[in-house]
Amino acid sequence: MKLDGSYGEGGGQILRTAVALSAVTGKPVEIENIRKGRPKPGLSAQHVKAVEELARICEADVTGCRLHSTRLSFEPGKIKGGTFVVDIGTAGSISLFLQCLMPALMHAPLPIRIRITGGTDVQWSPSIDYMRFVTLGALKKMGYGCELRILQRGYYPRGGGCVEANVNPSHLKNLSFEKNPCTLIEGISHSSGLPSHVAERQAASAEKLLHKNGYISRISTEVNNYPSTGSGITLWCGNAGGTALGRPGLKAEKVGENAADAILTELRSGAGVDEYLSDQLIPYIALAGGGSLTTRIISMHTKTNIWVTEQFLPVKFKIEESETGLFRVWV
């Protein structure tokens, strides 16, 4: 199978989903024009590590898996269980790394334990807390057996975060994500190498805005002194989340407000899942043989994931806009 990596959002989504579903289905794939739509086209270190590790787990033959390569071929073998250790390097996203592996990991005949070093809370990717409480919260309802444990946080640019994922063989069930029945917003406000009041101010600011809008919240604080310096906050409520990261010159209060604004936007819409979870669920709905969700927006990531998934699996997704403005996606 040949895929054009410039299709749709033109980023790493096609690569991650394609190699994952190649491993699951046993169908070899060749991808060209990888990340053509990005300022620096081709594979980044994060993508190289993800493909290499997936290839090791499913004993795949791979060509073109090197830094800045715009073409890659992936011929999978048999997925195996076991214990694996990988270092993405610097602050490469652990969450995006896991996105590439997780659809395949549950098909191993034995449990898989994988320890990953990289970035836990970095820009342009789901935070590790979003992965733990929103993504895995939804997947566990479908029957996916996985636990994530944070051993150390890693921020940009130093990275050095460490996460252990334990995945059990799983069989997914058809599920509907058309409502998000939740009343309590939970969260974690964290910092490393900074005064303790930074995490506290992020949490207090988020709670103030959430309470002002009629929501009950419970946000814990986590203050560490890891080698990597940074801060962030992730909020979640059922199938919706909101994340914000600190940076030099940005007040802690604003970080908290940004996270609260993000989750409030999703909850007010009445959608079953948030914008980011909708694209992540697409391959799993297909692997379950069906399912549905509602979301406030059909992002280019979601459209791209639908297209890639339909290349590998015998499914056809349907999308319709309701009178309320929400979009329903189903198989």
C-alpha cells in the first residue's frame, strides 16, 4: 500500500496511524512526502524513535527510517510481548510516541511493558496527564487495558521525562461517545525547578474561572525538582480536557485561565468528546468494528485519521452535522 504523507493535515498523523495499523493488519505500507506540510519536512527524532520501536515490537522490516527522511516503507511481522526501553531524546513527545504504538500493543499475545524517556508536557502534543485521564479514560471504557505511570516529568527543551506504560492484550467493544456525563472537573497543576507558588497560582486561577462558570473542580498540585524546568496544568471532565503550559514571561494565573478556557469551550458545546479526543478515537472505533462520537468540530487531524484508517480496515466513516451544530461521526 502506498500513501501520500502530504494528504490532509500533512503532518505526523498519517505516519503514526499508518504504521500502527500496518502492524495490526499485517499490511505493508510505503509512505512518501512525509510531513510535507511542516516547516521542517520529513521524520523528526520523535518519529524515528517511534517507528524503530514499533518495528522492534512487531519484528518489521523498515527502510527510510532516518532523520529528515520523507519516504519510509514498513513491512510488519508478528507483534510480540515483553519489556522494552526507549529514549526519544531531548523533549520529544512521549504522548505522540505512544499514539504510534498503542493500537498495535493491545494485539500482542502477552503483556507489554515499555519505559519511555522524553517530553511529558510539551507544546503541540497532548500532555501526559491528558493521555492518562482523557485518552485512556475513553479507551478503557472500550476495553483497552493500559496503565501509565509518570516516573519523572520532562519539559521543553531539556526533556528527560520518564513514563512507564503497561499494556495488556485487549479486545475492544463497540461504544457510543455521544454524551459526556460528568459534573466534577479534576486536574493536576505541576511545576519543576520553580517556586511552589507557581503550581498553586495556576490551580487557583483555573478554579476561580471554573467556579465562576458554575463548575465544581478539584485540582491537585505537584511540585518537583527534576532536571527539567517548567510548569503546566491539565484539566479533565469525562471525555473532555484542557491543557496549558507555562513559559517565561507568562503569568501563572494566565496559564491556569488558558486551561480552564479550553475545557469550558468543550463542555459548553455539549459534545460527547473534545476536539482532540475525536481524532484519537478514530482507529479504535474502526478496530472495534463500529461506534460513534459527537464533537463540536471536525478537525483536519480527524479527517486525516479517518482517511488513513479506511485504507487499512474494512470500514466507512460517516459524518453529519446536527441542528445543534455538533458533528456526529460513526461507523
